[in-house]
Amino acid sequence: MIHVLPVRTPTLPPATHTNVYRVGRVVFDAASPYADEQARTLAWVRESPVPVDTIVLTHHHHDHVGGAEALRTALRASGTPAKILAHRDSVLPFDLDGTLDDGDVLDTGDGPLRAVYTPGHAHGHLVFLAENGDCIAGDLVAGTGTIVVAPPEGHLETYLQSLRRMLPLAKRLYPAHGPDLPGEDTLRHYLFHRAMRTEQVRVARDALLAAGEPVTPVAVAERVYAGIPGVDPLFAALQVAAILAWLEEHHGG
Ligand SMILES: [Zn+2]
């Protein structure tokens, strides 16, 4: 059974919280850097009927890892030999006790969870799949806000491959931000939305070229996102930069 505790984190608006998930002895994304939220996380972890001894990180972004070291320290102080695991490509301000790779199976004490390597949003991104298709999804998808795939770390084609890979596998997605989501419908929608946005970027780029104006991510973003409220211009430009790179890779510019 998947338990969830949303904790306040310095994440990207409109999201304000990151979901910490718990399955058996394993906690995913002990996320909050704030002391009050870390205390709440520890109390919630101690509710587990199976003593928690493993902290797994879906990826290394700061709004997913901010409470991991504090939780490990607190569990160790109470006599549990707790460990933190993540993909080896993760870059973290603390030491890992081991690494996870594609196909590794976590023995949670409440059913096995298989790690699936799903990069594109972040280096070393992993999701965790139960035998019934439940999937702890990290930032592969989001129930609140959108997933930023921005260079230099983000890579659109790699991200699309990760979405396609999970399409036949994930029946229910448990994202790091917002409520859980149907697997197939959500992944299809994400693939459709990215394809639509890519087409809009191509049209805007070609219009700038035809007008003899410089093609910059900011100029393209101003056309693509015109009239869409609440869009952060910096992130819009970064998303567009990822799509322009994809167009160059796939269609010779
Ligand atoms: Zn992330």
C-alpha cells in the first residue's frame, strides 16, 4: 500500500508541496528542508508498521531531497541502520549508501517495487513500479503544475522516450506534486501536449525566420505563450530552448 505525506518545499509554483511516499520499509523523496516539516515526516515515518530503514530518491532536485539526510540521521539516532539510495548519476550534497539502476527491485516488505530509469527531466531519474502497475513517478508527470524539461539538464527526446516507456507499464501514477493520476491517459496526454507545443514552436520559429527576425527562445516563447496566463517567461523560454534543440536534432533545424 502506498502512503503519502505532502510536505512544504521550495518547489516551483504553482506547486507548494512535494509528496513523500512510503511503501513498507521504504520512504521516497524525503523532500522538505524545513525543520517543522522534517519533524512531521519523522512522526509519519514512525507510524509505519514495518520499521522504515531505506530512503530512496527519485532524482536529485532540491525539492525532492531536502529532508533525506535529516531523516537518515534521525533514524540512525534511534538505532535503525538507515540508508539513502538513488541513481548513480545523482549529484547530491550528502553521501549515498548505495545506488539503484534500471531493473533493480526494492524489497519493501509490502510488495516489490522495480526501478525504471526514466531520464529527460533530470539526470538519473527513476520511477518505481509495483506489480499491479502502481508507479511512484517522481517528476515524470505532475498532478499540480507542469514538468519542466529545460536545458542544460533537461532533454526533450530523452524525456519523451521515458514517457513512452512507461505508457504500457504504469496503471496509476503517484507524482511528486499533486494528486495521483491514471497512468495511460496521463502519459498519452503528456505526449500529445509536447507534440502540440513542438508544432507551435516550429510555426513561431518559421514565422520569425520568414520575417527576418532573430530566432531566440525568448522571441519564440513570446509568440507561443501569448495569451496563456500565469506563464513564467524564464521557464517558458527554457522550455522553448529544449524544443528548438529537439527540432534541430530531428529535422536539421
Ligand atoms: Zn525535478
